Amino acid sequence: MMRGPRPHSLTDAALRPSILVITGPTASGKSELALGLAEALGGEIVSADALQVYRGLDIGTAKPSREERARVPHHLVDVAEPGEAYHAGRFRAEADRAIRQIRARGRVPLVCGGTALYLKTLLGGLAEGPPRDPAVRGELEAAWAAGEGGLLYAELATADPELAARLHPNDRSRIVRGLEVWRVRGVRLSALQAAHGFAERTYDALCLGVERPRAELYRRIDERVVRMMAQGWEAEVRGLLTAGVSPDSPALQAIGYREITRYLRQGGEREAVAASIQRATRNLAKRQMTWFRRMELEWVRPGEVAEVRDRARNFLLTGSTPL
């Protein structure tokens, strides 16, 4: 049964464009649900995945296949080079543009992805923070490049523990940004984000979160990693490195890509790579569920396709959903 907060009022809905949002932890089945909904409702999918934006990162990001993209148009997939630092501000601008174009064609925008920050930014606005300081940023980037990432993360954990708790120790761009704000302004970026509140509602959205029992989700994660390795994930990473993508690039810091990159550069036990990726992905899923439970989501089970379809149709027609 679908569960979650009460929907926004019909008056509110009339003031903003309506969109559907499908999210959930990695390997929960949100992409399959989104694909089926898009086909049933005449929709197009806007990806809210921080890694599917990168060209060449296909297997490890579970990027939609050519067949799936032929069935339903997908947006914000393969829009950046692996060396680029794709950020939430760029995502919001490009997602807004894609949604406008989809609506102009008389079709339904369906946003699907598990990057919580991107979803919060799209639905509630962007907490900009102070302008960048080239000197401080350059100093921090140089320290990271010199192998001091662990020290920088420890510094952030002391200066802004709330922000550090949300980040992986290898998340260079966000760690550097958090420390930059702290060193320049003496304020915590997490406090600025909390004060912002992500309350600039641009869209009236039916936000659905796909959930599974934890044991089942973890089993799916482990099986998917094995399947990705068999599909040639290692060869994909080797090809990126051979093409000149830096091991320190944002894309290759992602879970799975960083473990395989480390193995290809430093060696080690090949059998241990998949286990390491599985463990890191399970931890990611746990963090994602913590983030999602702070969002206004209606939780659905993967098998509730007909109920979800009917709920979405009613929302699009009336701007509300039955209680």
C-alpha cells in the first residue's frame, strides 16, 4: 500500500506545472517502474542520476539501454565528459529546460533518479552559498592532488560534522567546497543549506519512493554487481583510463569506478574487487534511505504498478491524489 504525506492542495497545484518523480535507493527497481509509467502515461524520463550524465560510464551506472531509450525518450543522459565536475546547479538548469520542452510537446515529464541533492535542488531551489575564492580553492585542490584527501575530510568533519556525515571521504568536489566556505566565511555550508530550506517550489510534484525489504535490496545489489562485472565493467574502466580520463576525475571517484581504477593501477586480488564494490554500494543504499526519509515521498512497493499508474493519472488530471 502506498504511504506518505498528504498531497498539496488543488489550489497550490494549479499554480505550478505538474511532474512525476520516481526515486529510491540504488537497485530498488525505480528505473523499471519509471519506464513502465512513462509508456503508460505518454511520458519522457528526465534522469536525476549524478553518474548517468557522464559519457562512457555505462555498465557501472546501470544506464538505460538503447532499447529502453528507443521505447521512452531519456534526458540528461550522456551530457558531460568524465573529466567534468557536473554539479547541482547545472542539473537544475538542464532539467528545467528538459521539463519545459517535454510539456511543450504535450507529454508528461517523469524525473527518475537516486541523487537526493539533485531532486531537492529541482523541487526546492538551490542553496548557492558564498562565491568561490580562487586562492583558497586552489590551495585545497592542490592538497587533494598531493594525496591529502583524508586530512581534508578529517578537517571538514571537525568544521562541519553534519556535512561530512553526508559525504563519502572520496567526494572531492563537495569536501573541497565545504572547506572553502568554512575557511573563507567561517560558517558551515550545512547551516547555509538548512537556512535555505529548499523551499522554492517550482513544480507540483507527485514524489514516489520505491522501497524493498533491506535483505532483498542488499541481495539485488550484490547480484547486480556480479552481473556488471560479467558484462565488462573492468574493461569499461580500462577504456576510460586509456582514453586519457584522469583517475582523479569526478566520474572515476564514484562507487565501483574508484575500486576498479585502484585495482587496475595498483593491482591486488581481483576477486576482492566485486566484494568491495558490493559493500560500498550497500552502504550507499543505507545512506540514501536516510536522505529519502527526510523528503516528502509516498513510498510504494515495486509490484504496485497498476496502483501507481492510477495514482499518477489522477494526480496529473486533478493536481491531487486520493487519500
